[in-house]
Amino acid sequence: MDISKPVWRDEKAAKLLGALLSGTVVELKPQIDPDREMGYYYPEAAKVVSISDKELLALLESLAKAGILERVFSEKYIYCPQCKSLNLTPGYYCVKCGSGRIVRGRVLVHTVCQYAGVEEEFSRSGKMVCPKCYQELRSTGQDATSLGVLRKCRDCGEVFGHPAIKWRCLKCGAVVPEEKAMEVDAYTYALTKKEDMRLTLTFEMNHKPRLVKFLQERGFEVHENAKAKGRSGAEHMFDMLAVRDDGVVQHRIAVGIENSAQELGIDRVFSFDDKAYDCGIHDKIMVVVPTMKKEAEALADQQKIKVIQSWDLDSVLGLSLPQVESPGVAESFRFTSKSALAEYLKKRGYEAEQYAVMRGKSGADHTFDMLATRDDGLTVHRIAIGIEVSDTAVKLDRVFEFDDKAYDCSIQDKVLIVVPVLGPEGKRFADRQKIRVFEAKAIEP
């Protein structure tokens, strides 16, 4: 199993957890089977995954260590130190000489000669006779003393209360003293009762793969547990980072995943938004299972964070949109004409509208030479495209005006086509404002 990825991503672990989550399997209890490699196994788990008993036990232990399964003591098994078999049978032996010829019964001590033996030794022809001195015992209380039920060795004559226990291996025949026999504790495993972990498992195993596929079908390259460096110099971790290079611009979506039995608070929204802002990521999605507080929802809406809560998941991920070209572009887009640009964007799922009018936050209406819009089902991505034609180099004020319109309309991705060239001040400003500039000798009507 690859330890570099979460344990539930392992195919065999996923099958087992799927059975536990669905209730098909409730718990995994050990069962003795001397013919198997460990002498015991987990029959319910063996029905779900086809791996060796040792591999299965290692899998269960890794899931328990990760807090996914809970384990409780079930049985202690004794096994042979020589052949590792659990097929052992206990035997009683003399504590003095180790002989197995011992007998259990009421032990009498003859008062006269002090001979000690089990009661059956004194019985002869219906009388009680000492086997040592041959005197008849007329009264047990007077002629002999009873020591109670004990054991006596037939070989060395030792009398004792508790015999030595040894284990005989029925596989290899070895006789093992009790203190040298090996022991193993076997546990019963069941899915954790912690609601947070159950929610995480359900999302990771069911919804997350669907979300990844959803984004991939829309041309995104999806990176899980992705690191991105912010403008502050800090490195941030995102649950998912979806990247699509459209050639003209690069589109990034930061995805935060929150699984908790408690309603998500405002602090988690602040933290996610802060990371995305530092990394210059404008499209943000938070997947919240099961739900979030009203004030957190209000903050997410204010910060333009798309929130998908538990009841939205199936409807969002079930959206059917046309599949687009695979992620990544072989080479950067080279501008040749306005119509070629529109066709290029269309192939990547955009609708390109010329002379599009859009109302800004200020209430003013702005006109863009072209507005490319693409609805991914999760986010609506817009590219503002401006065209500036001049007899000489296009000046800064024209670039500033275009950037101001895009800002007022909350459009982050900007493309400016200039004829014939952009002046040095304009270039510096465009670079700072992340405006993609294409210079052309001429542009078609």
C-alpha cells in the first residue's frame, strides 16, 4: 500500500470501508482456522478483499492507527514458537520431574508410615490398606489424614496442588512449557463512531472523486493538497487547486473542503479567503459538509466564494456540460486577428460577445470590445478584452481606462490588444495589473 497517500485511497481499503459505510459489514471479528497462515483470520473482511491474512491484518491496523476503525480486544491466541501454529492442546505435567503420568484424586496420608497417595491406591478388596506398610486403615479420620483433592506423579511420587501446564503442538509435535509459548492478541474492528471522520470518509470516497472528475471534464488539471506561494512569501496549502491554461490566460480555482459535525464558523471562511487572496486566486469554492453558520455564509457571499453544502453536492456534480479539450496548451496563444481569438476561445468553451455592455459596482455601464464568458457549473469565468488602436505607441491612460472598467465589473482576467505597440509606461502598468498584452500591426474591421 502506498503510504504517500491517504489510507482510504488504497483500492483494497476503499472496498473494505465502502462495505462498512454502507452497513453491508458491521464489524470484523477474528475466527480460528488452524489451516490458515496466522491460525486465525477475519472472514467478513476476506469476503470483500482478496489479499493474504497478514496483509489484511496490516490493513486493519493501519486503518485503526488512522482513527478510521476502532478496535476492541477479542481473543488471546497461543501459538507454537517453532512452527507458529495455533493448533495447540494443553497438557498437565509433574512439577518436579515433568512426567505426564499424574493422577488426580483425594490424597490420604497414612498416620503410621506417612505414606501419601490418592485414595484409589489404598483400596484393596473392599478394604483400605496402606500400599507401603500394608496396615489396614479402619478409620480415615484416625488412621489417615485427608489432604483434599490433589495430584500425584506416578513416576516420582510428588504430590502437588497445581500441575505444570505445557502445550503440545498438533502440527509439529513440539511440547512447549507454558512460559515459552507465544501469545498474540486478536481484536475486533468496527468503523469509528466519530461523526467528523465518518463525514470525511463519505466525502473523500464518494463525492471528492466525482468533484475531481467534474473539473477534469471541464479542462482543468486538478492538484490535491496543493501548495501555492503567496505574495507575502508564505506557502499555503489548498485541499484542491484546479488549473486550466487557456493559452490566453490561466484560470485557477482554489477549493477548500470542510467536513465537520459542527456548523462551519466564520473563522474558517476568513482563513480560506485570506490564503486565496495572498496567492492571487480569484475563483474560490468551499465544499462544506454538512452545513455552515449564517454569518459564515454571508461572509462567503461577500467575498465571492462559491459555497457547496451537503444538499447541493449531488445537484452540482450531476450537471451535464459539454466536455472541452484536455487541460494544458501545447504553446502560448499567438494573436493574429480578433476573429481568430474569438474562435480560439470558443473551442475552449467560452462564449465571446463583441461590444458587450456590463454594469459595474459603481452603477456605471461599461462597454468591452469583447467579453468572453464561460460557465463551468461551479464558477463563471470572464475575460475582458480591449482593443486600442493608435498611430503611435498606445499610451498609459488608455490602459488605465481599460483596467478601471474591468475592476469596476470585478473582472480579474484581462487581455489588451494594441495596434501597433504599447508604450513603456503602459507596459509597466499592464504587467503590474496582470493584463495580458498582444501587439499587432493591424486589426481587421
